[in-house]
Amino acid sequence: MHFALLLAVLAAPADVPPPPPPAAEAVPPTTTAAAAVTAEPTPTPKGAVVLLKTSMGDIKLELDHEKAPISTANFLRYVREKHYDGTIFHRVIRDFMIQGGGMNISMMDKPTHAGIKNESGNGLSNVRGSIAMARVDDPNSATSQFFINHKDNLRLDSARYAVFGKVVEGMEVVDKIAVVSTHTTREGYRDVPRTPVTLERATVLFDPKAASEPAKPAAKKPADKPAPKAAEPAK
């Protein structure tokens, strides 16, 4: 398993002054007794929902099976196999992204399944809060590693980094993770949090396709192996 990397780090956008707050609208007086307010039902998500319980808080994801069926099925497979439990966010770059899903707290690379077909160009963009597959140079090399965009990184679309979902709750947790102190390890890994940020558990909360697909037993995996030294990312 190669150490999956994003190959570009983008400059932060220029500051843009916030728009003025909207003017308050006058509320017409009520002439009858106030009617009972009924809360609107929570809409059913269109795609699978996954909860990432991290050492810094919870992140809830909604995956897009319609536009990224291969990446979504791949991610759910690793979740159900408990591959992500106990892994770390091993590469964190403020105003860029947070990356995880492949290494344990000892910076050992976890064994994975074969790489999947790249699904970039599916209409989903690397905008703030989107989740995409991390990989090496080969576009079809993505396995278990993923990243969550900390800001809009639209240049990653043309670089063929495939988005397959988005954060629907817990973006404030992503923001906290993105600004932790990082360093370069003795082995040469860059942008590694000094205090490990752990993905304690990943859980499928909702999957509209689960009922129509037969359950498959989790495959047994070999023990973790030391990861090879990472290539230097271009900045």
C-alpha cells in the first residue's frame, strides 16, 4: 500500500468582506389566536449516512451513491469492516484539507483492498466540506484513504480527485482538526498532528441500498505493516 497523497496545496483565497445583513421584515399583526406550530419532519437523506466519531468530536457524512457509486460502496465496505476504527488523521493542512483512513496511531499503514476506478468528473466538486478519495499518482489507486476539504479546492477537480459525499453535521470539528499543530516526523511524514487526532469509530447510520443487497461477511485481513516513506508533496 502506498502512502496516498494529494499532490497540490492551494493558496488561501483573498479576504472578501461579508455581505450586509438582510433588512428585517415587518411582521403583520395577528388577528386570531396563534396556531400550534408543528415542526417540519427531518427529510430522509438520499444517500448513505456515516458517523465519524473522532477524538475531537463527531462528523456526520452523507454519501452520494447516485453520482459516485463505486467510491461510496468502497467507503461503506471499509466502514463495515471496521477498518477506520482506531486510525488517525495523519495529514492535516490548514485552509486545505484533513486526510485520514489509512494509518494507525503508530503511523503504520493498514492493509487494504485493491484500488478502485476513479470517479472524478461526476458533477461533484472539491468544495469546503466535501469528502474525496486520496490516492497516489495513478488515478485508479484510491483504496481506504480519504480527505475532507477545509476550503474550496476546485483545482483538485481537474487533478481528478474524486468527491463522493459531504459533511452534513460537524463541520466545526473539521475546522478544529484543521488548525492543530503539526510537524514532520523522523520518518519524513509531513503535516502530521503533534497530538494524534484519532478516528475512534465509523458507523453506518443509514443506507438506502442495504435492504436490497445481501449481507457479506467481513474479510479477514493480515496484520498491519510499516508504511513506506511518503513522497514529498508539491506545494
